[in-house]
Amino acid sequence: MYISLESCLSDLERNGHLIRVKEEIDPYLEMAAVHLRVHEAGGPALLFENVKGSRFRAASNIFGTLDRSKFIFRDTLEKVQQLIALKNDPLKALKHPFSHIQTALAAAKAFPLKNPSSKPVLYEEVKLSDIPQVHHWVKDGGAFITLPQVYTEDVDQPGIMQSNLGMYRIQLSGNDYVPDKEAGLHYQIHRGIGVHQAKANQKGIPLKVSCFVGGPPAHTVAAVMPLPEGISEMTFAGVLGARRFRYIYRDGYCISTDADFVITGEVYPGENKPEGPFGDHLGYYSLTHPFPVMRVHKVYAKKNAIWPFTVVGRPPQEDTSFGQLIHEITGNAIPKEIPGVKEIHAVDAAGVHPLLLAIGSERYTPYMPVKQPAELLTIANHILGTGQLSLAKFLFIVADDTGHCSTHKVRDFMMYLLERIDLTRDVHFHTNTTIDTLDYSGASLNSGSKVVLAACGDIKRILDTTVPAPVKDIHIFSHPEMAMPGVLCLQAKPFVDYDTAQQEIEILNQQLQLHVDELNGVPIIILCDDAAFTAASMHNYLWVTFTRCNPSHDIYGIASFTLHKHWGCKGPLVIDARIKPHHAPPLEKDPATEKAIDRFFAKGGSLNGY
């Protein structure tokens, strides 16, 4: 049990999981660059003791590996898993009541504790500018909070048990924000805070917001847990941390007394300001858009407070470990929520939301000699209508009677699907719909399309592992490379516009439609800016293909057709994964900063050896 962030960091240090960075470090680019380099090396958590321009220390990479996260929660993880299992199968508790006593005792920690005797976060009031101004990427609009716990309450049902705790980035400085008086509040669609703000807007009153930073690590994890509506994140934090969530109210704001920092403020109806750009978890900059602005009321800090942060960028990053921890905690909870689903996996290398893999059941017509997706399509609709799963762009779903297929073995899963898919029948589009706010492949913010690729039954083809002859001598497209069995990358000229792209596809179609049989082993062709890069690894293939494609606009087919409004193709599916003019720019490290931080890793530096 940790009573504070500092107690967690001290425990990590005692057990070899943390390094102190003693040299002065600049929060402008340097702290993020050091974090990224250490994370890439699988290194420890970091405690920055001398942050330029701030008297507060900072910490990062706390949850940098799944093993470290499991170490942090080693005393409670199993009990939390048991509680979730009991929720999924309550009959277990009735059949074996005495075996669940420890689980019941753990649940007693769930109830938040109001007005505790100790209130360390009220030690002093500070300004936003006193906080380490961590600027992560060169084109970021300012300094951001990347591990906030943003707390709001339902104005119709106030109180902590109907509250929402989420992790939405907060812009501390830059743009048009009044220094120390305003902060940008960025949250995406399908977030609980949006429900609270909508209700406050309807009443014409400001929404009170409290931003907790730091505190026991269970509080941070609670803010990212995909809990069902109506279940308070504070109860989950209590169980995971084996310590009741402690809170008070000051000036009408909820205050987490164990937090290192608390920022309070109000969001007024219709009051927005430009927020961003910001380097995000898809590996690109999310651009500047109007988002709610928070008028800052007060900022509290505990004695010797520590500012935790993380750095997001092209995966895998520290937030990848969050996803792994969530999966470790929830186990098969999501499949239990959706009948017929055996597994679901959001592919981190593709930016999480762009690509979902799923295994479902196919029981509708067992008496039919030819197996084809039927129940799978019903399940697909259920998945795409469920919470944040609805933000997916690509859903690849299969039925597997062997039990050997796994969504977590991405390459093997894709081969299983590609061996069985019928491209004339098994491609299903959803157009003019919502996608992830951070995904710029669509027509406008939050707007794009989806596609379901479903497969089951017997193997229909042997996947090619070498470049087939018909694509070796085609013109306009060049440098053919196999990204994986059955997936061919072709290098194309830079994307100009969709009219030009249509003409290019026509040329490709003319060259390949007479060779459909010879291309049977290549069900997918990727058009890209750099074929060698895209095909160099599964990570590159997944990132390029699924972050740079809007299905309705960027998927074509060789010998394609539309029959009774159903689209299909007799040859390969063609995915145009080139960078488009409306896309956000990809993140790139700053060479000068990379050179500057070498001092930390040189002989005598705090991080020598990493």
C-alpha cells in the first residue's frame, strides 16, 4: 500500500526500479527526450531532482513496463482480478462463499473517505507557472499535463459516487491562454466528462473541474480504466491501492487530499479557446482546435510535491504499458459483455483505436456446407456500438474452431484472416460516422468511416511470401516489398488529391485485373510513400497502413464491383496509406536536443549505462 507518490518512488528505488537524475535538466524538450531514450531501452523509472525553472521535482516512466506496473500493485492485483471475475460470474461467490472472504475485505477499501484528518495537499497554494513546464515535442503549442486525473461531478446528481475521473490532457501554457489564469481542457468523444459538461451547459452554469496530479499510483490507473458508466473510479482506486480514496471539498471543489497537486477551476458554457498542437499516441501531432478553457481558481501543492509526467508518441510508449495493465486486470471482462465474443485486442502499434482484432463465434448455420460470416457480422455491429470500441476504423474479425488463433499474435491472426477471406463478400463499410478525435485520416475532426473484414471457414488461398510476377514490371508504382505473407507494399508518388488518386488506381487496375488468378496469394496491396520502410517490420506496416487510411476514401480493389449496394473486389484489396495533405505531421525527434541530452548518458552522468 502506498500513501503517496513519493512512497511508491522510494519503494521502486529500493528495488532497483528507479534512477535519480541529479543534473539540472530543461523541461523544454530535454525531459521528454531523456524519458523517451530510457523508455526505448527498457530502463527504470526516473526522478528528476533539478528541474530548470521550477522548485518541484518531476518523475516519469513510472509505469514504463508491465513488470514494473505489476510490481507496484503486487499486493492487490490478484484481489482486483478476483473482484472483476466475481462481477462476471457472481454464482462463484454463492457456491464457494468462504473462499472469497479476502476479496470482500478488499472491496471494503472501495468506499471513499471524506474529510480525513490529514490533508497534505493543502500545504501551500502555488501558481501554474511554478509547476515544471514540460514541453514534449518541438511543435507542441506549450507545456502540457500528461498524467492528470480530471474530476467532475454530475450537476443533477452531485457527489463522489456519481463522479467521473478521466485522463484528458491539459494545456498549461501557450496559445491564447492567460498565464496562470487559464488552462486548456482537451477531451475526446465518448468521455464521461462530456456528459457532465452537457448537463451543466443546459442549465447555463459553469462546470466545476478538479485536476489531481500525482498521489498514490492507483489514482493514476483509475483515471484510465474503462469502467462501466455508474461505477466510480474512486472506488476502483481504493481497491487497487488498498487505501480508501481521501477527499474534502473546498470552495465547492472536490480535492484529493493525497494528490501532489490539485488544480481547480470552472468551464463556462460555450467558452472555448484554441488548444494544441500536441504530439499524440498515434505518432503524429493533433492539430490546433477549439476546446473548453478552464478558468483557474486555485492550485494546491503538498510539501515536497513531485510532478509526474509521461511522453506520448508513436507506440510503443508508456501508455502501451497502461493498456497491458488494463488487460491484465480485466482479463475476459469485455468478452463477457458482448455475447459471442471470445477475444478483442486493440492493436497498439496501429495507434490503438484505428485497428481492432476480434475472435467471435459462428453458430448461426452449422447445418450449411459452406461456412461464411453471419453471426460474426452481428457481433461486429455490437463491438462497433460499444463504448470506446466504437471509435475503431478497422475491425478484423474471425471465427476459429481450433482454439489456436489469438488476437495478441497479430501477424498470425492476420494470416488466418487473409487465408480465408472472400473479398467479393466479406468487406463491409460504415461511412460518414465517428472516429477517434486524434485520427486525422478522416474528412474532418471526429468524422470518418469504418470497415469490417470478416472471415471463417476453410482456407481459400496460400499466401505469397515473395513478390508475385505481375507487379514486378508495372509502371507508376515501384519498389514492391512483402510486409508479411499476403501483404504487398508498392511505392507510389506523393498523394496529390483524390481525383489524381482515382486515376492512379485506374492505371493500377488496368495493369493487374487480367492477373487476378496470379495475385490470389496477395489479398492486400498497400500503396505507400516508402515501401522499404513500411515493409521493414510489422510495427511499421501496422502504423503506416492503419493510421493513414480512411476506409471509405482510401480503400480500392482490383476488379472491384458494386452489386445491390454491396462493394467487393475479385482481385486484391488496395489500401492507399500515403500521407494526405490534410493529415497531421508525424512526430520527429529534435536533433539538437538529442545531442544535448547525451551528457546524461555519458561517463559520470546519472544515466550512464542506459
